Amino acid sequence: MTQVKIAKYSVIKQYICQKIESGQWPEHSKVPSENELTEQFSVSRMTARRALQELTEQGLLVRSQGSGTFVATFKSQSSLLEIRNIADEIHERGHEYHAQQLDLKSVEVNEEMAILLSLKAGDKAFFSSVLHFENDTPIQLEQRFVNPKLVAEYLQQDFTEITPHEYLSSEAPLTEATHEVEAILANVDICNLLNITESAPCLQVKRRTWSRQGVVSLAILTSPGNKYRLGSHLVF
């Protein structure tokens, strides 16, 4: 019986997956570069690049320009959810929308955030915290880290007049996004902002977005579990 020959890029993919599944490479671990894989497996750089690219498209790896390739957060996954402006959603339901800007500043990023924004640890990123209201009910806390290299005027905006999503869409039009969705129990400060008890479950969406120039932002969207569903915000 003829033995089926495995393509070289598939061998590299299997090697990387085995390292991840065995726990030898936990999430956020840096994986070998294209050059290192080329030498290790005696293949062309194009073959190594294909292996890394396919695993990135599958959500197992995250590639950060200038920093390298890393093991993705295990809960992270691509999503076909439509990305919409929360103000438009609320207005379409015939309700009133307004926002409270809680914070807008420059912050130093840690190693994990640097990877997600294609920056270096210790670099500065822009940070905004905005509380969105439907009628007079707080419906979502939006905490967003923004790549300053792509949106230089972010800190000069008034996010009670325009949502961060609306502004970023005009300055760095989105071409790609991933979502991480989970149920959480929020901390005391977030519960107070959302006007819920500490035992009330919340739904949290972590959304990473790209433009043609690179990673634009990471948004952490936290909503009361009884007032949120994927694709739509609801007030009862």
C-alpha cells in the first residue's frame, strides 16, 4: 500500500498544534519565526509562511507585525457578527441614546496588550471608557485601547457627541475583526456603573479590529446579561 506523503507545511502545522495542545506553548507564547521554521524543517520560507498563515486564519495564532507570531487566547474566535454603531441600534428601536465619557487618556501597555495592538511592551496606547445609555438605562460599558500610530487624534474627540466606533470607522475603516464572548461576573465598579447587583451575570465581548494599515483597537464591551444578546441590545 502506497504511503500518503504529508505536505511540508502540514507537518509544520501539526508540530505547532502539538506544542499548543500539550501545554508546552501556552497562550501568548511566541512561536518560532518563518526563518526559524525554515531552518528547522529544511523548507522554503514560503512553506513556513503558509503554515503560520493558515493557523492564524484558524484562530490558533496571532501575528503581530514587527513583534512576531504568538499563541492566541484559547477562547478567541473569528465571528460573523455584524459590527454596528450602538447609537444607531438604539435609535432604530425608537429609543433615546446618550453617552457618558468616563476616561480618555494615554496609557502604557503591558506585554499582552502590546501583542494585541502590534506595539511593544512599554509603548503608549490611547484608552477610552464610555458608558452607553438606552433611554436612561446604562446598557453597555465600553473600554477601548487604540493604536496611536493609526488614529493620532483619538484623544481630542468628545465621545458624548460621537461614539468611538463611529469615529474609528471614519478615520481607519475596518477591514477585519475577531470576537471573544463570555459570561462574567463584573467587579464592583462596573456593577455600579451598570446599575446591577454584584451577583448579576454580564455578557462581555472583546473585539479586536483591523484596518488596511494594521490593528486599530481592542474594545472590551460589558453589558448586563438580561439586557444584551449577540447582535442586538435590548432593554426590558
